[in-house]
Amino acid sequence: VVMTDSRLAPLARGASALLVVREGGAFAFRSLTNALCLAQALFVALAIDRGELPPSAGASPLDTEIELNVLLSPVRRRVQVALSNALAFGGSNACVVLTAP
């Protein structure tokens, strides 16, 4: 699952689902931020529905001295609960907890 501004982006080629966010005539940055936060929550819901955890984009090369569980490729896993953090400029922050049906 990839969200990008172009179908030609390197990550878009191998994506099982792609959301292209085009530049628009937004008069306030918050308008675009809200749309991207919604898109993020939709992708989290899609991951729950498909039972697939997406890889972390741009995470390689990994620092071997830091112990993190970073996904470099998709992992099939049943997800019951997921958290979508929407942290924006100006204090427009929210967390949404999504659960499997």
C-alpha cells in the first residue's frame, strides 16, 4: 500500500494498492493535512481488512546498532487493532483506533 504524489514514484510500481494525492489549489495547509490524515486512516483500515502489514518506506539501510522491528517487505498477519496517528502543524493532532469487525 503506497500513498504518493505520482504514479511514477519508485514505490508505486510494486504497490498492491496505490493512492495518488495530487497537488491542488488548497488555500490553507490544514486542508491538505486533513486529507492526508484521512488517507492514512483509510490505509490502516485497508491493512486490517487485507491482513497485510505494509513495509516501512525508505527504511533501508538499517542501523544495526538500533534494535527495531522494521518491516522491509509486506507481512501477512491478522490485525485486530491498529492506531492511526495524525500529527499536524498548529496542534491539529488526533489518534484513531481502528478494530477488525
